[in-house]
Amino acid sequence: IRIDYLSFVPDGEPTLDIRLGEAIALLRLLGKPIAVFTNASLIWRPDVRADLAAADWVSLKFDAVEERAWRKTDRPNKLLEMPAIMDGARAFARQYKGELVTETMLCAGLNDDEDNLAATAEYIAGLQPAVAYIGVPTRPPVESWALPPNEAVLTKAFAIFAARLP
């Protein structure tokens, strides 16, 4: 069997595991690349950045960078602060040696307005990811109101991201 990556894909958030770094180190012994998909909520923590730095491929999820849109879309813990997360991701991107990608999930009426799209794309461009993915809900969401934007909004989102990201 050809294995591209051994992946930490959240059923929950992988950076909540205090032994993530140990798990990556143990899997490294198998000689396969390691990938981690994270919502980036704890990237402000130096220990989390160190754990993620051991992976070959890291995906950071940024659905919004404007506080109001972020809180509406992702409904983060009240103690989390967007500026700290953004600063942590910048610090991670500067020192990370592997392949960094980002994911942005767009939901109609929550984070798909032009101002939020522009701010998010501008921020992501500063991280210099290898790829910036834009996604929409395709499976039945937990909340019935989490719907994909219409085609016109998706076209605009692509244009906004493409203008800022190579």
C-alpha cells in the first residue's frame, strides 16, 4: 500500500492532545511523512507550535480573521482571542520548515461578505502558504443554518483570494 502521509485529522482538535509531539516523534520512526490538520485555536502556545513544527505538512484553518465573523462562524471558546491566534500563526509560519497550507470554510451570511473575505485573504497571504483552500459545507452540518454561499459569492471569494495569493 502506498502511503502519502500519516495524518492527524481532527475528530476534535489534535493540538488538544498534550502528547501530540510524542505521537509525531513515534510515527516518524515509520519513515513516512506526517500531516496535521488543525483549527489553529491553540497556535498561540509555543509548545503547540513546537509540536506542529515536527510535522511535514500542516493545515491551519482560518475561516475568518475579523472577530465578529470568526465568533459567528467558528463559535470558539470565549477565552480564545483572535489576535493571539493570528500572531501565533505568523510566528509558526516564519519558522516552519515543512509545507504549510490553509483552509477557509465559507458559510452563507456568516463569513462570506467582501470585507471579511478580503481581510482573511490578506492575512493568509502573509502566512505564505503553499496552498490556500476555500471550502464550503458539503456534508449535513451540525447546525441547519450553516449553508454554503451561492455561486456568485464563491466566484467573488475565489477572485479575492486569487488577487492576494499566488
